[in-house]
Amino acid sequence: MLNQVLIVAQKEVLDGWRDRRAVISTTLYSLMGPAVVSMVSLAVHDMRDSEQVLIPMMSVFTLVAAFVGGMNVALDSIAGERERRSLVPLLTHPVTRLDLLLGKWLAVAAFSGVGLALNLIGFALLFHRVPSPALVPCMVPLLMLAAASEIWISTLCRGVKEAHTYLSMLVFLPMMVGMFMVFSPLAGHGWWKFLPVAGHQMLIDAGMRGAPADPLATLILAVATTVLAGLALLAAADRLELDDVVYGG
């Protein structure tokens, strides 16, 4: 089973890499954060004001990059295949629907990871600011969640245009949550740090400030995010069992 999943994932990664327009789009979206924050930094001269303004912006754009990276691959991997009616030929090979789904999910997660890495590299080069490597175990479940939710939404859509619309709305979710965490006086306290996306924004913000992370809160957040990613995958797997999704319609 694992070998079949990896074969599907490799196929999806290669297909995604061949789509140059999607690669360029993903790269530009991932580097948009460093570019915008860099322009804002030109207007902020006081170092103290710089810390208060730029770091929250960096954390929000980093959060968004985790979702943007795999968006183009996700919309094509299920909704695009459904529109082209090419899922059936894939299933004529010795691969189950679950293997197909997991392979596509891994490919989307890989592209999400690349988008996040590009974003962090941009910030590191421009501002010498990146979250602590200790946050990696918590960021991996975020990539899993982003990929799983995008795959699930792709199974709900009948074509690429519809998938692009809904996945674009999904990308606004981390941005809205991140901005809420930045500007709301109620955010940042109590149970917010245990919520997926909101907790990640807080961790990224603290990491870029050099503040230590709460190990227990980080562990709970990672577990909660992994569970939510699993539920999204189960929902996508349930959709993929429908003949209407596989055969198109």
C-alpha cells in the first residue's frame, strides 16, 4: 500500500512541477509576504514600531503561505481529474481509491511545504527573522491540515473553475484568523493557543520575536491539528467512494 501511495504522490508532484504557470503562481504568492512586509518596512523607521508592525504581518503571511503552496495542485488533482474524466483510467491500475487519495494528499502537502519554505527563506534573507526550528513538529501538522482541507474541497467541486473559487476562499481563512489574532484584544489568551491556525499564528509570532514556546501548548496544538487533518481526509475519502466523483458528472 505504501509503495502505491508513494507512486501516486510522485506522479502528482511531477505533474504539478510540469505546470509552469502554477509553479510561477505559487512562487509569487509565497514570496508576496516578504515583498509586502519589505515595502511596509520602508515606511517604519523606529525600531520599536518596526517590531510591533512587521512581525505580526510576517506571521500572518507565513500562515497563508502554508495554504497557498498546494492550492493549484489540489484543485487539479481531484476536481481537474474529475472534469477531464481521467480518474477512472488511474483506477484501472492496481491502486485503490484510498491509495489514490493519500498519494494526492502527500503531493499537495509537499507543495504546501515548499510554499512555506519559500516564504520563510524570503523573510530570512530580508529581515533575518524565522521561527525557531523547535516549531517544526507543530508546523508539519499545519501542512497536513492545509493539504487535507484542500483535497476535501476539491472532491466537492465538479471542475477546476469551481475548485479555484472555493480554494481561494479557503486561503482567506488563515489570513482572516491571523488578522483577528493581531488586532483583537481578546485573542492571545486562554484556549486560543490550542486552536489550529489561531494557535499556529501565535506560535509563529512568538518564534519570530525569539520568545520560547510553551511545550504543552505546542503538543496539544499539534495533536488537535493532526486530528482535524485526519477528519478532513476521512471526509475526502468518503466523497471519493462516490461513483459520481470518480466518473464525473
